[in-house]
Amino acid sequence: MSGGGDIDMLSCANCGKGEEESNKLKKCGACLSVKYCSAACQKAHRPHHKKACKKRASELHDEKLFKELEREECPICMLPLSGREMSESFMTHVVEKLYVMVVFIQ
């Protein structure tokens, strides 16, 4: 099973052992998208999983970061955002405000 493909969360991503065959499967701590029956299996599967793991871990980080930013007002200038939190215009707004702050401080 260590070649890749679709991985189910009911078996080890490396050797294919299920919950009933192993003590307990543990999720990859970074991406949470695969499980392993042991540290040895996780280490053996790392070369196959590394790229997808980094991508998913980054996505999870961004999701968490943007969830924290979901507010009714800009965290910098406190102006109402009216639902623009996740949009490109919001990011442009934040960058512009940060630029003004940096220029003002200098």
C-alpha cells in the first residue's frame, strides 16, 4: 500500500493494517489526513507522503488563520468589513493599512 493512491482512514497508510490488527492507528500530526500503526510505518511512508502532507498542513494552517480573522471589522483600522473577510479586496485593505502604519512609524 505504500505506493500512494487513495488512502482510507481505517488502515495504516504504509502497511495497510486496520484498527483491529494494530493497537490503535494514529493520525499524521501535520496533515491529519492519513493514519499509521507505528512510528516505523510513518517513517517508512514519509517519502511517499511528504509532498501531500506539506500541502495539506499548509491548507489547514491557512484555514485556521483565516478563521481567526473572521470578524465584523478590520483588525487594524476597525472599519466595518461587510463580509469581505476572505476576499482579495480584504487582503489589499490589510496590506494598505500596514503600509500606512510602517510609513507613519518611520
